Amino acid sequence: MHQTQRFVNSISVYSLREYVYQILILIGFMILLLASNSASALATNPGAVCSAGFSKGSLTNADYSNLFSQINTSNYVDIIGDAAGSIPLKIRMTTTEINGPPTSGNFTVATVDNNNAFNILRDFPSVNSVTSIDLDFRNRITEQPIFLTNVALSAFDIDYVSNAANSFEDYVLFTGVTANGTTIDGSFQSVTNSDILARTNTLGQGLYIQGPAPRNKNDSVLIDCPGNNLDTQCQGSVQFSEPVSSVKVRYSNANFRIFSDPTNQQIFFRVDNYCYVPQYIFSGTVFDDNGGITATEANATNADITSATSVYTNKPNYFNGVFNPPQELGISGSTVRLVNCTNTATTYATQPSGTGTTIGQYQFSVPLSTFGANRSICLIESRTGTTYPVRTTSDNINTGFATTTYNYPSRNFGRVITENAALVLRKFQFVNDCSTTLNYNNITTTSDPRTGFSTEGINGNIVPGQCIAYRITATNRANIAISDFVMRDVLQKKGVNSAQVTSVLANPPLSTTDYNAADNPAIGANGEVKTRTLAINARTKRDFYFNTKYGTTSDP
């Protein structure tokens, strides 16, 4: 719109007839003004519709202000009008000038009748000057371009100027970029009581006001919008026929006629509508839960969790079931399935853990229709081969799915190499005289199994009738408890695995805290020694004892 003063002809008072005539004209003008005001409010964009199954969104007043605050910063702004989270949209707004910058003017957010709109005011230096506004759409969850359907926009105050001597014809072109990279024009949407039409120039089909014909620079009657508002008369609306990931609003001269001196021009524009099929996003990482302990440092037999020199001392992130980047990294080679929790054979989607820059990562993006009537959704991770065989988390994660929650991040699966396994078992032995009052707690740890518990071998023959007591120390190096520990040890039996003699369980009796009598051999019998199912707390150890009587004969 060209902003200029309007002059009212003086009313003749020399004759009553002329006076009455002027009054009638004034009354007619007021009627027309009232009629114009009745249509001054913005009209609904006819293209602002969404099909069944789509969520419908539009910019809120706060979105206009938030976007404007980050214009030309390269920052994406989270959009509030996201249909209760079902459209994870964020937008970046940038401006460019061709044959500019403008001599004067600004770009602001204007509030008209409680409706916010972007307002472009320009005194262009040339009839060939252009201001463009780019809106780039991104999925704030995946950080990838998001393609919105039925994107609809409207421009307002598209008009001719009031002064033919200073001429510039507003022309607004909306273009969008589709999934295959094609640039398309917005399809014209006819608004009732609007004078705006679609017209094509060398750039595409844009919005242009319907003017009188014929028209030239000597015309005394020019079309001009009624004011700085979102009036229907000068509203032009479009909708994109294909999903788009960005929109360009191009404000320029129509260049349908030859003019030389542009003046202060302005338009408003609004984002009326966008549609999106809600996607439920499940993502996470299959990771090496080593807490920073590398394969070179790892040691399957290192049970030292207290000494300052041990790599397993003060490692709170090691084997804790939590992904702790950058200390821990993702691992490739796994497969993650999205499944029905109650019937895991029903697989909705499958994906390998990523490689390269996305190593270990997976992400599923699926519509609600994928699940049918089921609402119990799980993720299952599996692996072939021998690498990273030890789990630090469950292989089955219930996502906690709800139809009103669209993002399920950080569903991570942890693994470690064998050398970084949580449990370390060490077996100590002590040659004794089979006393029924043997007190395991009074036996020291030594280098000689004849003087105390030792991991060293027994040099020389055992005297027939002597006993060998065993202490098995189970150390949990992890930062999570082991909840289902069972220790088993099979007593040697002559002829089995090259054993020369048979050993039997001896006194003192097994601890009833650690052992169930029904699961173990009686005193004097051979068999398997087996503990109850026990828990070993994080970063702790437990000792298990039993005594065996060595066979009465030996083969030299």
C-alpha cells in the first residue's frame, strides 16, 4: 500500500441544490465506508483445511513475535501452534534484498484486531527491487526438514498507489520447495469480496490487485486499499498443492507497466494453516557402557575396585546402564525392532544400529495407524556374532506408549566386551584337617594354600583324609546390582574330566543363608554345590565357602 494523504473536494455552498447533492454523496460515501468496514476483517483462507488423520496448525500471535526476534540469526524457533505437540515444527526466518536495500522502511510484527501479522514496509530504490522472506521448516525432534501439507498463507494490503506520478504495483509471490527439490507456486485461493487476483509474470503466478481498465499514468481513478489493516478487499490467499519444507514470500513490483519512481509500499502476510500426519518417534543408541575403560585397559580378572591404581576404581559411569557421552560411544552391529509387547513376533519396524557419524543410533518414525488397535509398544535389541556379548541393560524396553505423547527418546541399550563384564569370580583353596569347628573367617589370605586361602596351586600330594576348603569371592564391579546371581561348583569325580580322585562335601555344614540344603549334596556325598539366587549390590563383593574331603586314595 502506498501511504499518502487523501484530499476531499470542497463542498459548494452557493446553491441549496448543490449542497443537498453533496450531502447525498457524503451519505453514499458513508454507506460505502460502512460496507467496506464490514469486510475489513481478514477472511478465512479457503485453503486452510486438513484431511482426516492430519493434525492442523497455524502460527499463534506469540509465534509471530518469537520468529521476528530471531530473524536473520540462523536460529530455528519452536512453534507454539504445534497442535498440542503433534506437529514438531520449528521455523527459521531470513530476509534477502535484491536491488536494495530499501531507501527507508522496516520489517515488523503488527497487531491488527488482535491478529498478528508480518508487516513489510518499503521505500524501494528501484521498480526492480525485491524483498524476500524465507521460512524454513524443520522437525524439532529429528532435526531434519519437515514437509507440511496444505501450507496456506495470505497477504494483505496488496494495492495500487494513489498517485499515478509515483507508481509501484504490489506483487506478492509465494513459492515452496517440495520433497523432490522442485520449487512450486502457491495455488491461488479465491476470497469472497477480495479484489486480489492471481497473475503470472516471468517469475511465476503471484498476487495482484484487480484494477480499472484501461489504466495508464494519466488515470484519475486508482484502486487503493482502505487502510493499514488486514482487510478482505486487499487479501490474497494461496495454498501449496504439495507438501513443502520451506516457503519464500517475494514482495516486488509487478512490472506489468513501465513506472520509474516507487514510493512507500507495504504488505502484511500471515501463515494461515499447515497440516501434518502425527508421527510417533522412538529413538536411542546401542552403546558401549564402559565408563571410559578402553578395550586395552579392560581386564576380565581384575577384581580390584578400591585401589587407586586400578582402572575399575572410581568409575561411576562404568556398567551403569546409562549412556554417558562423550565418555561412552555407540556401537554398530545390533538390530532394533519395534514390536507388540504382548506378542513380540509382531514387528512394526526394524533398523540396524547406525555407523559412522551416527554409530549406534536408531530412530523409528511411524504414524499411529501402524499399531492398529495395539497400544503396548516395546523395543527389542539383538545382536549376532561374538562382539560385545555382555548386556548392561534389558534387551526389551517398554516404551510407555500413549497416543498424546509423540516423542520417545533415549531408549538406549548398553553392552560391554567380555573383558569389561561386571562379575569377577576368584577361587581360593586351603588345605585343612577337616575340623567340624573350622571357622572360615579366621583363615587369612596367603600365597600358600597350606597356611591360608590362596589362589596358588597345592604343591605335593594331599594326605589321604585331609580336606580342601574353598572360598569363592564374587565381586560386582558394576554400578548396578546383580540381582540373579547363582554360584555353582561341581565337586571333582574320579574319571570325569581326567580327575584322579573323588571329593565329597565335608563339615562344617553349608551356610543356610547362602545355600538351600535341598539343592546341595549331603555331607559325605559328591555332586554340585549351588547357592540360592542372590543379589550382589553395586560395587561390592560376597564370599561363599564350602569344605571338601579329598579322596582316600590317589594315583601317583
